[in-house]
Amino acid sequence: MGDLLLLGAAFAFGVGSALLPMFLNAELYVVGMGAFVPDSLLWLAIISLGVGTVLGKWFVFELARKGSSKLRSVDRPASHGKWRVRLRRVSDWMLGLLDRPYLGSITVMSSCLFGVPPLAIVTIMSGASNQPRWLFLNMVFIGRTIQFLAIAYVIHGVV
């Protein structure tokens, strides 16, 4: 019963972190899981978290797809500083790839693995662009699951 509760909690946290990434940080949740969840259950809890994340991102993706005409007119504030300008250029270039159905998956995967550009922004922009739903959701699942497994097993090996 405790194992099922852990998997349900991981799934629920995945959904919550996809919907409210500023308040529920999935990476920190994975650090805790890596430190306290036994080996035999860790990978299954990570998969559950990944599935929950995909479900939450799917919801945001669909909202953006339905309201895409309103999203295209949003301007982002200018950033200052040498590294910020470079990061912004790379981020803008990667967000521009989202208008190409299959090249945009590179942006989604990079966002999932490295956080550049932020996945919350990529999710909204993907929904407003030509990204195929199935490709977006698969890239989110694969990328986030790889990231979560890497974090969890690094922490698990350290503790």
C-alpha cells in the first residue's frame, strides 16, 4: 500500500509541477526521491512522475493551442548582460524552431534536459505553433524522464 501511495504522490506531483512550475519544482522532488526512495522503486516512481508531467503539460499545450491567436502578440522584456544576451539569442532561435513541426522537437528536448529555454514557455509556444501533439508529448516524456533519472541516480549514489 505504501508503494502505491508513493507512485500516486509522484504522479500527482508531476501534474502539479507541470501546471505550477514556479511553486512545485519537480527537480527538487526528484532529489528527495533519490535520497529516500529505495532502488527497487526509484525508477518506477520516476516513470510515474514523468507520466504526470506529460499529463499536466498536455493540458497547458491544449490551452495554448486554443488561445494561440492571443499568444502571438506577447512581447518579452529586454535582458541585459553579456551572458543573458547570448542565452536570449539561443533561446529565441530555439523558440523559432517551434514553427517547424519536426525541428521544434530539438527545442522541446533541450528544454526538458537542460531547461533552456524554460519548459513552461516552450509548452505554451508549442501549443501555439505547428508542433504535432504526439511529438511534443513524447519529447516531454523522454526528456523529463531522462533528466529525472539522471538526477535521482546521482543523488542516490551520493547519499
